[in-house]
Amino acid sequence: MKCGVRFSRSRASVQAMSLVELMIALTIGLIVLTAAGVIWIFVLQSFVAAGNYADLDSKSRVAVDVMMAEIRESSSVVGFQNNGSNKWLFVTNSLEANSGIRYSWDSGSRMLVRQRSGDPDRAYLTECDAWDFQLFQRTPHPSGVYVFYPATNVLGANDVTLAKLINMSWRCSRSFLGQKRNTENVQTAQVVLRNKQ
């Protein structure tokens, strides 16, 4: 008895893909590639937004540190304008010559600039959407706590001679693909004029 294995190929057992099967496979592949592309774009946007936010936060922290050091050494507020599209604050130290410092913000350029006599202008903040400040008195209370009242006279008008504390806030943002997405940074600071008598 002979035992053998026979292989046969018939044309009926070998089949190609039909047009319907090919179209279904292409549709599924296109859906998978589209979903992967959308996820990839979302991840890239998130990384860029986080990087922008960290960069804006870093610049704002440097600006607040430098401004606080300069304003603390001041002895008085000389003048200010805190409404409109161009705001400015001018402080000086009566103990030093040429110590007048003017901080100005322009809504058109979105910059907060320090101007000091004898020094070149220095941009502390760029991409700054808003800069606001208020002047306050720093009145001691019998309980040992300081109470902050607006620096106004009896008529309710602002009086720079009463200003001992400056409360500042600003908001910076950066556009990404034409939109401001998760890149807004808000900072606030209260600064006491240490040399004011």
C-alpha cells in the first residue's frame, strides 16, 4: 500500500478581493488615519499652549520681581493715569538723584515699558492685554493690622500724596493659530513704598 499526499490547486479556491471589500477596507483605513491625525494635532496644540503659558508666566514673574524692587525703594508717587488705552505711573525716591521711574502701558503695542532718566527704555512685558493699578493708603489700626483705604482726599479725588501702597494687576496672552487658547496669564501684586514717610 502506497500512501502519498497530493496537493492540488484549483482555480475555485484562490479568490481576489471584491470591489465592495476593497472599498470597506479603504474606508476603515481612512477613518483610522483621520482619527490619528486629529489626535496628533490636538496633542501638538496642547504642548504649544502649555509652552506659551509657561513662557508668559516666567516673563510675568520676572517683571513683577523687578518692578516690586524698584517701587519699594520709591518714596512717593508723583503722577499717574489709570484709565484709557494709555496708562502710566510715575514714582520717585527723594533720597536719590535721577530716581524717577515711569511705567507706561499702551494698548496698541501691548507693552509695559519702564522709563528712567539716563537709562534706555526697557520693556518689562510684551503681549500685555491689560495693566491696571490702584493707589491705597496704608493706615495702621489699633489692633496692629494695616487697613488699606483708597488714596483719596476728603472730596473723593485721588491724592498721590496719600499713596503708600500700589495694587497692580496685568493680563498677558499669546495667540496660537489665530486664537487665544489656554495661554492667558494673570498676575497681581501689592507693593508698599518703603521710603515714604
